[in-house]
Amino acid sequence: MVDQGKRIEVVSPVDGSSLGSIDVAGVRRVNEAVERARSAFVDWGRTPVKERVQPLFRFKQLAEQQMGELSKLVSAENGKTIAEAEAGIRKGLEVVEFATSFPSLLQGGLLEVSPGVDCHTRRYPLGVVCGITPFNFPAMVPMWMFPLAIAAGNCFLHKPSEQTPLTPLRFIELFREAGLPEDVFQVVQGDRTTVELLLDHSGIVAAAFVGSTPVARLVYEQATTSGKRVLALGGAKNHLVVVPDADVELTAKNVVASATGCAGQRCMAASVLVAVGDCDVILAAIEDEMRKIVPGETMGAIISRAAQERIERYIDQAEADGATIRVDGRGATVSGKPHGFYVGPTLIDGLEAGHPAACDEIFGPVLTVLRVGTLEEALAIENGNPFGNAASIYTTNGATARYFEQRASAGMIGVNIGVPVPREPFSFGGWNDSRFGVGDITGTDGLSFWTKAKKTTTKWSVDSGRNWMS
Ligand code: NAD
């Protein structure tokens, strides 16, 4: 139903071709989706959890069977390589796997708290809930939300990024095939106007959001004002700290993979490399490693022309302010794809800590090197940045690693790992301005977020020895 009359074209960043278009949902479409979800919730919310997880088992199997086709779709609409697309889908399916363990996790507790008096807990679904997701992981980030929300007994409305709206539609088809009742999971396409309608809707009781920090903050404020439970994950500026005793080859490969994987469009990507003391050999190895990357072959595209231009502006500004651009990804072209959006790997050296290239989320394959004399100075820079998704250290010394781990101000820490995304059932979530709300989005925190606990206390006068039978 087109109720705004507004359509958005979906453009493949790979070659600039059109993949189709979506209708932006307005008031009528949002109301209709909420009403359908409400009706579906009557049965779904009461379905025993052992039954609720059965479609998830089947969905996982179907997604694995159709991995090739799904990866191509993610790659076409997002621009990442097929291998990266597949890795993201498999990572998301780990959350599906975790959700299938809800029958064990939802058992609750029971204890006799005084003679003849028992307390027990049951967790109930919330009702109609929604999830709003970004462009950079069209499959994985939605899978942080819908498996847990649905297995917990909620009916889930998904508002994907208008830049990558096609993969979620395929998920809906797979769930139909997997036997999930209609309307338990719906996609509501649109842009910020649709998000605002969802957040204001009184029929929706909870919202999960993943996207940039300014929007996460807005979403958190709007959703809490309208009385919803909300968890909003935001952007990042991740710092990797390298000390001179780090393994040169491991560090170079790992740092570059972190900074350039998914063309740097990951909330866990390396963005600032803080070199402590003399790390020139390691920096030279990083530079060599970056030069091996070929845009369009070993590295994917940037989501849009506007994003490409934004990234290049940061490099221009750094150069104008006196930085050395040791590897320059500006003007990258890919043979046969003149209309694709590409920026090559970029290594910027010689900036001060306060420079925009060292502070803002650039969200491209750009690594800015900052040089300091001590680990304390490195930690001061990391601690001083407002975000808090990831921070990593490269060292061969366990004591140095431990010191860093305890003092870095981020929710996910890497030791010799530049993308320290925890594998499920360890949960995903940052700190500081990378998260608004309480808890992580996956793992047992996800279970808590999508459910509410009811605590029952019972007392039976069995001591009298009399009941209706006696
Ligand atoms: P975005 O914030 O522009 O958009 C995210 C979602 O919000 C989209 O669905 C979009 O339609 C909607 N939206 C955009 N502007 C809005 C507004 N003013 N009001 C309401 N809704 C609005 O993010 P993006 O560019 O799609 O994704 C990249 C960002 O996501 C980066 O900042 C990245 O770090 C972040 N991200 C964070 C995590 C994490 O776990 N913390 C994971 C992935 C991506």
C-alpha cells in the first residue's frame, strides 16, 4: 500500500545499477502492520516456546541451503564482497542458533522461600515490537534482533535501511517456507519518516535500533518519550593500539583486515591506529599490506556516491592540514564498473589527536595513525573518544594486554584481534555514545530485552492436613 506516494530507488554500489525500488510506508501502512501484528500476537504470544523455536531451526537450514543466492543479494545491494556477505549471514545465523536455546533459557526459577511458600518466575513476551537497522549489514544486524524477539513470543516489525531493503524481504519468504505464522514477522519499508511513525505508535511497545550515533540518540529519546522499552546502538571510532613488541606480520595483516574489511563500513572497523614508541617497521608492513588490496576484487564498494565523496573529503582535509597520505584511496576505479562507488585503502600519518580524521566516524577504508610515547598516552586518547564499541591492543606481552584490557573504555576488547566481535553466546554491545539504553543486543541480555518477568509467590496451607478431598 503506497500511502505517501513516495518511492525510493535501490541502487547497487557495485556498478550503480538500479535493483528496484521500495514504497515508503506512511500512516496507513504502519497502522495496518501494527494491527496485523497485534492479531498475530494473540496466538503467537501464547504458543509454547518449544513450538515457537521450530520455524527458527527450519529458517537456519533454509538460509544455509540458499547461502549462495543470499550472499549475492547482500553483495549486490550493499556492495561488500560475496565472501564478506556470506560471513555476515553466518554470523547472524549464530544468533538464530542461540534463539533456538530459549526453551532451556526460559525455564525460570522456583524456590521455597519460607515454609509452604514458593516463588517462581516466568518470562512473558512484550507484544508488538520493532527493529530499525542500518545499511552496512543487511542480513546480520536484523538477525541480532528478529530471532530473539520472535522466539521470545513477540511479533516483530522490521524497518530496514532504505539503502539495503531487499535482503529482509527474502528473509520473510524463507520464514513463510519455514512455517512461521503470517504477520509474526513483517517488513515495513521506508525512511526516517517511517521510523518516526513506528516510534510514536502506541501499539508498539519496544524498539531496537542500530545505526549512527546522532540517529540512535534521537531514536532513544523519541521512543522513551512515547513509553517504549528501547535499546539503540550507535556509531563508533575504534582505536587499535600497537606497541613495539607486537608481532609484525600478524599485526599488519590483522590491522589492515580490520580497517578495510567491508570497505571500512563496519561499526567494529579499525579507524585510529595509535602507535606507541618506535613502531616504524610495523607501520611499513601495514602500508605494504594495504597496497595489496584491489578495490572491486579484494575490497567491496562504498554504499553511495555521497558516502564516497564524504570519505574523500576527510582525506583531502587531512592532506591540506599537513598529513602524509601514505596510501591514497582517492579516485579508485574498477574496470568495467565506471558507475560503481569505490574508495581504496587509505593510510594517513602525521596528524594530531584532535583532527577530524582522528575523531569523526569516517565509515570508510581509512586508517589514521597517531604517534605517542607511552601506553598511558595511548589510553588517554582511547578513553577520550566519545564512542565505545571496540578497542584493541597488539602486543606479545600478556601483562601489557591485561593492563590495556582493564583500562580501555569500550564494550568489546581485542587482543591481537582488530574486529573483536564476540561469538555467540557472548553478547554484542558497546559503551558510551555507541549505545543508548541498557544491556547488549544479543546473548542473554537480548532475551531480557524482549521479555518481561512475572514473579509469582504461592502459599498452600497443606500443614492443616485438610483439603476438599478430606
Ligand atoms: P543511519 O543512522 O543513517 O540509519 C540507520 C537507520 O535509521 C535506517 O533504517 C534509516 O532509515 C533510519 N534513519 C536515518 N535517519 C533517521 C532519523 N533522522 N530519524 C529516524 N530514523 C532515521 O545509519 P546507516 O548509515 O544506515 O549505518 C551506518 C551507521 O550504523 C554507522 O554509524 C555505524 O557505526 C552504525 N552501526 C552501528 C552498529 C553497532 O552495533 N553499534 C552496527 C552497525 C552499524
